[in-house]
Amino acid sequence: MPRPKPALILADDERQKLLTLARRPKSTQRLAQRARIVLACADEPNNRVVARRLGLCAATVGTWRSRFVARRLDGLVDEPRPGAPRAVTDADVERVVTRTLECRPPAATHWSTRGMARASGLSQSAVSRIWRAFGLKPHLQDTFKLSADPFFVEKVRDVVGLYLAPPARAIVLSVDEKSQVQALDRTQPLLPMTPGDPERRTHDYVRHGTTSLFAALDVASGRVVGRCHRRHRHQEFLKFLDHLDRSVAREPGTAVHLVLDNYATHKTPAVKRWFVRHPDYHLHFTPTGSSWLNQVERFFAAITEKRIRRGTFASVTALERAIEEYLVEHNKDPRPFAWVADADSILDRVKKVCERTSDSGH
């Protein structure tokens, strides 16, 4: 007589879970097979019959029948296998993390994996794993700038309010200058990119002069009005304002809101008289040292990355021609930048930075 087997009765939720595991294409094959074994055993008490039906040996069927009866669904998961004891203890991890955050190596500004390995007595790979687990990157450094403008809060709310909720029947333009753009040429011809090799250039260059790009970004449409001038004075800014006034298509009486920084060129008596003669223009100044609030800076970053930085220009005229071509191409399909941060979230982040710097001990 065969040995009696423990009863295998499935609850409705267990059967549904087993069917899901057996049919899901992303389940591991071992787990799917075990689910099929249990489902078959629920209908057939003989292990040999189930084994022949599924193409397995009777011992395998008996093992997973017993595991499921004893531990239900948890019994289908592989048990942890014994292995070598941990070489890096929790105390070692805490020591490395604490030393990375609170100490500096002798005669250096930051830790390296090899330096921390020597100081902690661990291997370099162990230190690297600990740093990755805790997101520590001592070799990286970022920058920040806190504005000392006494009206910082008011100006942030004013400018961000224009971006998120512009006035009805009004045009919002972000205006600034990218000054001293250098026309750089390489001393030898570029080596073009080939399969397996990037584009290469000489490290030395020849300067052919500079130009300044005056630009106004339409916040709603992403269209940019730009013009290059060889000098960066209030006279050139006035010329750009005249060009901007002619270029912006608007109905009579439509208000134009300009977002500007605090550069002296924007506040000379001649510039102030220009705005008195054009009462439809309203000025909104970003806080001192907060150029990141001016959306046109994002356009300047794009044109620098895509056209200027890797370009070679034999003259200032060639540089200005390249800038004008980029403006034309950009305005064929302009897309606005998505500004999503409201004033409260910006001020909250600035508050946190102020709290960290005030408690840093510097």
C-alpha cells in the first residue's frame, strides 16, 4: 500500500494565485512549474500520475506537494542558500559612510576609493559598493548661489507669476544678452567622426574677436527674436529694443511684459526714456544673482551646446552668420520651455539651502 499523502485542498484565492503564476509570461519557469504541480496535485492524489502528465519525476512532485501543504504559497519560493559569511560588517559600512561624510583625507579635498580603502582597511571594490549603495560621490561637486537681493521674495513671485499665470491679452518676453561670444578657430583642420572614433580637434585655438547676442524669448510660443552686436552697451540695447518693437506682432494696446536682469545697461537714463515713450512695455527684474529665473538663459544654453561650443569660426562675421542661421531654424518650429515650479516651492528650496549653509560651520 502506498504511504498516505497529506490532503491538498486549495482555497479560491490560492487557486487563482497559482493559475496566475502558471500562466504569466514573466514568471520564472521554476515558479511556474511548481504552480502547475500544485494545481495538478489538487485534482490528482497520485504523484506518479501527476509526474507522467507533466513530464517530471515522482520525487519532484512529492517534494512540492509536501512544501505547499506545509507552508502554502510561501513554500514554492526557494529557501535562502548557505554561503560564505559576510566579509564587510555593518560596523565597517557605518565607519566608511561616516568617514566619507565627516572627514577629509590628509592634504586632499575629497576621498577616492583607493584612499578610503587604505584608511578603512577594506578593499577598493568594497568601498565602491558602499558608496554606490548610499549614493555617495565624493569626486563630484555642484555649485549654488544665494541672492542677497532685499526684495528677493517679491521679485521671485512677480517673475514666476508671469510664467505660470500671464496677464490676459499680454505678451511675456524673457530678455537678456549673451555677451562676449568668442569666434574661435582651430589651428588645424578637424578630424571628422569615424566608426569607433569621435570627432577630434586640436586643443589650441585662434581668437578672431567677439560678438554679443541680444535675444528675447516669447514665453508662450518659444519664438526667439535675436540680433548680434559687436559691443555690449546701452546704445546696442536700445537698437535691440527698436528691433524687438518692430518684430513682435501684436494688436495696438497689447501689453508687453519684459523679464530682465539687473545689468546696468538695462537701467541707464536713455533706456528709461525709451520705456517712457513706449508705455505698453512693463519691466520685471529678476533678483540679483538669479539669472536662472530668466527663461532666455535656457535658450542660450541650447545654442551654446548645439551650435557655438563645437563650432569653428574664421571670423566674427562667420560666427554671427551661424547664430542667425540657428535662430531661423529654431523659429521654424519653436517650442516653449515648460516652467513648472511655483514661487512657494522655489522659496522653500532656497530656505532649505539657507538652513544648511547656516548650520555648516563655515
